[in-house]
Amino acid sequence: GGHGFGGGFPGGAGGFGGGHRQQNQQPTELFPKGKSKVVKLGKPKFPDSNSKHLWLIMFYSSEDAASHEVAETVETLAKKSVFKVGAIDCSHPREESFCSTKLPENKNHFPQFALVVDGKVTLHETPQNVNAQGLHDFVVEHIPKSLVQNINHKSQITDRLLASSKLGAILLLSEKYDTSTLYYSLAYQFRSTYSFGESRAKNLNLAKEFGAKKYPMLVAFVQKGLGTEKYDNNYDIIRYLGSVQQKQVTKWLNDTTKLIKKRERGGTGL
């Protein structure tokens, strides 16, 4: 199972203990390039307000046992999560002063975790026992919820989604009562292109409107002439028919964006 639109953290909370190290080992590189899903960050490469993704960042010291103990947990999270996970080695002379600007309070306490949203760094009050579920919950707590609007009636599609200055809109029809981390994460990743809406709990008005036979159902609203079905005088729709997994949905959103932007540039596709 990958990342669907269900709630919760994939794989549950169990089994994310830190690995215990032998005392006489040399400090190994925590997140080796090419082998790790955790992205190595530093002053020249650190998320800012233009970054496409949500980033959970681990500030660590490669000389510190506690950092080594949670590395496995962070690696597990990076493999399973729908947001990006990065790490910065603050014991490296090149990064020391940069880390202290990001960690004003306890600049020598490691590991520490933070979420970067629109360039703003929010520090996690890291508990003694760091686990993947706790870090996942921290991200969910701080994800910008306002990017996904609640849609209960057809009129709200026009008023809330299509009235924005974005290039298009995405609507998720869901049987769930809560918005999934994946949908919030996609809404953040594509925030400059689409407004996002969600109709929860098998809303009958909208199920009828879009002929929803099964859930979840995902629909893109694009300019007239670009879609596969007419919606109204200004918009067409494109239905997503693939499996509701992060990789596939992201590809569909990217393809739909290319279609819209190609039209905007006068059809050159460049």
C-alpha cells in the first residue's frame, strides 16, 4: 500500500525504534547520498518560500549518539511520507553558523526537527523518544489546512474554487470525514497552479452532479476546450481515472498543468 487518500500514517506507529549502536564504532555518515531517501541540506540548499514541497528537517550532529539513534526512524519516515524529509549536519564547520540562525534557543542540542512552510521554520518541541508517528503528527498539525476548501454544493465550486486567480481547480469527492495528509500535501505542492476543494462523507449533491459511483473521485477543472467533458460555459473537466497513489496523482497533476500552460503560451509547448 502506498499513499492513498486515507487518513493516518501508512504502516501505523509501531516498530520505529531507533537503532542502538556499538560503542566502539566510528561515526558513520547518517544519510549516505544515493542510498538514503533523506535529502542532505545546508546553507546553499535549504527550502525557502518558493520551495514546491513541504519539508520536515532534522538538524543533527554526526558526532552525537542521539542523532545516530533516530536516523533509522527518520529514514523510515522519508520512505513512507508524502512530504519531503531533509537533514543538515550542524557539526560540519560549514554549517555551524547557519544552524545557529535556524535554532536560536538550543543551538547545541541535537537532534532537532522543524517544518518549513512557505519559507517559515517551525521548530518541533522534540520529545526524548522520537518516533515516526510523532513526527508525522507534527507535520500534519502544521500543514496549511486553508489550502483545501470544503465544498458541499455546486455553487461553492464556482464561488470558492473557480473564482480564484489560479489556472484551474481540483475537487476530491471522498467518503472520508477527514482530509488526508496526501491531499493537503498535494494542495501545498500545486498551490500556485490550482485551488483545491474537497467534498467529504459521500456528499449526495456532488455525487449526483459528477456521477460518482465509487470513492475517492478526483476531478480537474480546466479552461474550456482543454478538458474531456464540458462543465459550464467557461470550464471543462478532466476526471482522474488512475489509482489514488501519490506518484500517479502527482504525475496526473503535472500533466494537466502542462496542458494548461501549453494553452497559455500559445500552443508551442515550450
